[in-house]
Amino acid sequence: MPLYRRSPPGLQNVIGTVYGSYLNFWRYGPAAERLVQEALARERWSADKWRAWQAERLRSQLRHAAEHVPYYREQWRARREAGDQSSVEQIENWPVLRKEALRADPSAFLAEDRRGRALFRQDTSGTSGTPITTWRSRATMRAWYALVEARWRRWYGVSRHAPWALLGGQEVTPVERETPPFWLWNKAGNQLYMSTLHLNASTAPAYLDALRAHRVEHIYAYSSSIAELARLALDGQLKVPDIKVVVTNAEPLEPHQREAVARAFGCPVHASYGMSEAVAGASECEHGRLHLWPEAGYLEVLEDDHDRLVRRGETGRLVSTGLLNFDMPLIRYEIGDRGALGKALGDAACDCGRSLPTLARVEGRMADNLVAVDGSKVFWLNPVLYGQPIREAQIVQESRDLVIVKVVPDEGFSSASVAAISQGLKRRLGDLRVEVHRVERIERGPNGKFRPVVNRLGPSERTAALVAESRGG
């Protein structure tokens, strides 16, 4: 927004507040508190009641999509002409939807029986830099944000009505700016939006002062960003404001990050899971279990290379069918993450007393994989770094026989740490060369995040690896 960029900080706060009011209109209405209380009440539903509710909602969404959404209607028309009489109400009869199809023509996913309604447009670039556009109605927005309020706030004793901060990747001030503010105050949303792009040792005291000045009660943040602020505070022995809870989003929360944030802020730290497409969501309860939101989507886990279900507890691609958004249904949408399902509806309840199913783990992006010496793809390399005295790290595959690990070391990092990391990677990838480079900071992308695993193999090398894997090495 050109006007925003040209404005002084005070006017930027006004502009941010105006936009915050616009978002409030879409996200919260007169029934906001009732929707929150209903969401909290559903957490104690019986397994039978949950299964019946989700099954009927899923059938309705599938019928609606097949009849009224051009992209799906054309698919089913072609299948019927080819003699396929599969039921549209059975989720296993639907193909997996890749992001490429959604990017190519997002308007083809808009339900024709709902066009003409006011819809909110959501654009996100994700990790690829290629935009994904979705639309949703006020009712859908308000249903989603009731779940957010209930399970990303009320579970932890906080509310959107009290001051809170978001440490995110938006460029709220020019990147080249060297003096605060590096944030804006959205009065309508009680939100202090803080840019991760300016966070470093020299600016950390100003960030903490801003949290204190605005009496922030809770923080949402990228895991890597809030962990960095925590480390800077600990290293500099900086005075940290009283915070009730920190909730991380957008990135997996690693054990060393959780420990650093909890130690610096002296409060509980909880992970969350969600995405801009709003087809799935999850919250971490006080017992450390990540509970899925059955209202948001029907989540499946498929094999990495085939569209077949894995057994519960096994890791694979996360695929979800959205159950909130009937204006733009996404059926068996490949989220782009890998993970594993935990307890199902009907299994023993969590110690927290909620009947919500669980995600056993989320292992990050499907693209975050390296190629082993034998040509196989290897995921979930983060455990190689567990227990090591590091602040953050990035694993980069430069070629089939070279992996570079960029490490921001913590106190106690030594040659033994280097050897442990190298040996751990070789156990997973084979006998290749591993170089561990000590750096001051991992470079962030335009969205303020950094990828923990980067594969720089060219197309020919990737193809050779796939051929080798298909031949068994």
C-alpha cells in the first residue's frame, strides 16, 4: 500500500487500525462469543456424536462440490461418461487435489450456487513464493475465528480483547530501517504487529520495551523468530515483560526452541497448527498433545509417493477436506506438510478431558527432504540436531555427495557437537561429505521465515535419484 509506506509511524498505526476494523467486521459478529462457547462445549462431545456430525458434514460437502463447483463437476461429468459410477459421497472416490491445480484457476473452485455473496479474498505465497488465492464468506470466517479464539486463546486463559502481539513476516516498516518502531499498533484488534525482519541483538531491547509499553498479555509468533528473541534476551540478560503464554505458528516447534522461550519469558509455550486455506487446525493442550479441530476438516495421511492411506501413527502426506468453507470447497487438498495421526475419535480421552482427536506429530514441509546416497528421499532430519547446543540450524544439500549444515552455536558447542551432527546425517543419508559451518544468523526469506531443510539438487540430479530409488538403489 503506497500510502502506508509513505506515512510516518503514527499515521501507519491509524491505517493499521482501520484495516484491523475491516478484519474485525469479517471475523467477528454479534454471535462471536456464542460461537466460542459452542466450540468449547463440543470438545466434550462423545465419540459417537463427533463421528455422526463429521460424517454428515463431509457427505454434504462432497455432494455440494460435485454438483455446484465447476472444477469438481467437470471431473465427475467426465468420469460418468467414461462409465465410472463411483459414489460422490465416498471420500476415497475423490482424487487428491494438488496446489498446482488451485493456483492455475482458483475461480474454478467457487461454488456457483453461492456466487454473488460478499467473499473475503485470502492470498498467501507459502514457501514457494507462488500465490495461492482462496475466498470465504463472513460465516466461514467467523466460524474459523471462533475456533481460533476458543482453542488458541481460551485454552490458555487469554482473549483477543486484551493486548496481544504477533511476531510475523510482514514488512511493516522498510527493511533498511535501523531505528524503532519496527511494529505497528492495531488498536481495533488490540494487536501489536511486530516485524521479524528487523530482529537482532541491537534491536531486541526495543522489541521487549514495545511489548511492555503495550501491556501485551500473549504472543503469537513464528517458532524460529520467538526463539531468537528469547535467546537474545537471555544472552543480553534483558528485562523481559510478563507474558501469560506464547503460541507458535507457521513452523514446527523444536524442543530447544520451546525450552529457550519458556526460560526467557517464564510462561507456558504451546504449538499450534493451521494454514491460510483453513482446511485443518490443531491446538496443543496443557498436557502437550496437539488436538485436531474436527469442525475444520477431515484429515487423511497418505503415502509419500502414492495416494494410499498409511496406518494410523505412520508418517505421510497430510491431505484434508475442508468442512467450514462451502463457498470454495477444497476436497482432499494436499496441504504440503507431512505428519502422523494420533488418537482417533473414540480412543481413550486425553488427560485434559477433551474428546478431540490428536495429531501425533507434524514434521514440516513435504519439500523439506534430502536425497540419500542410494537415491532414496529422506525426511525429518531435525532429530539429528536434538540435544546439541545450538540456537538454530539449516541443513542444505548442495549436491548428491555434499551436505552443509549452517549452525548458530550456543554455549558448549564444540568439535564433539560437529562430529555428532555429521555422524547423525551420515547414518540417514549414507557416506557423503558433511560440512558444519558456524554462522551468526540463518538468513530469512521475504516472509520472515527460514527453511530448516533446503535441497539444491538440480532437475537432472533429482531425476537420477528417483530412478535409482525406483530400481531399489
